[in-house]
Amino acid sequence: MRKAPDMSERGRKATGLARFFRQQPDRIAALWRRMRLTVHDADPAQMMLSQLDGLVEAFIREIGVTLEGDDTSPWSRTKAVLRLSPERGARALHEEFAALRRCLVDASEVLGGGEWEKERINRSVDEAVDSAVALLQKLRDSRVEGPRVPFGGLVVEYFERPSRVRHVPPGARDGRTAMH
């Protein structure tokens, strides 16, 4: 039977997990990007246009700071760009955050994080989801109350309209008469 780790061992693992999140957020973000491409049967070009793509590394880094003991919201400390797509709606945000949560919790388990770390990760992601959805609703209707936990970065509305510009390769005839 395996003995429960003492507090010093737990502390070392928690410190290692926090340091990994702070120093190597790109590794978890890469897992998240791969997961999104494989889990969803969507067009890869569409999946590359994630609403969270510009902020994942910064958010993971701030979760690492939280795991080190900072009590402020990692979502409020995240300095990045959140792209909100009214066309995709709240469901797409929930799906992206769910994939991120899975990657963060999996990394925590692999690196020896315990229940305290998982609780902090889940609380951080819950705050981020709630805030992002509230911001999306506020884009649609300015009378709606803003998020309870503010986002620390820049929020932009992301338009996904197909381009009407037709590309004609050089030298190809496009059927128009040339004017000289």
C-alpha cells in the first residue's frame, strides 16, 4: 500500500506545477490546439481562428501565478487579446474553454498536482468562461450587465464574413475586356 505524501513532497510538486505553467505555457497551449483540431470534426482552417488563441499562453502563465499563491483572478491579470465571435456564440466559447480546462487538469495530474491545484484551475477557468460569455452578451446588447470578473486584456469583436474578393492569378484571363 502506498503511503500518502507528506506536505513537503506535496509542496514541491505544487511548486513544480506552478513553475511549469508560468515558464512553459506554450507546451500546454500546443496540446490545447492539437486537441481542438482532433476533437472537433471541423474545417482545420476554421479551427485555427480560435477566439482564445491570442490569450491562452498568457492565461496559463497567470494560472501558474495563482498556483503559487496569488489570490487575484488570473483572468483579470491576463494581458492579451480576446476575440469574440457573435456568429459562433457562447457555445463555441464553452467548447474552447472546456478543451483548455481538460489540458490544464491533465497537466496538473501528470505533474503531481492535487485537489487544491485542480480546484484553483477549475475556478480560474470558470471565471474566464463566465466573463467571456458576459462580454459576448454585452456586445450584442449594451444594456446587459458586464462580467463579474473583468478581463485584463483587450476584447475585440471578431467578424467571420467570407471575402467577396476573387483572386485571379497573374496572366490568367478573367473574362473582362482590357482597357488601354
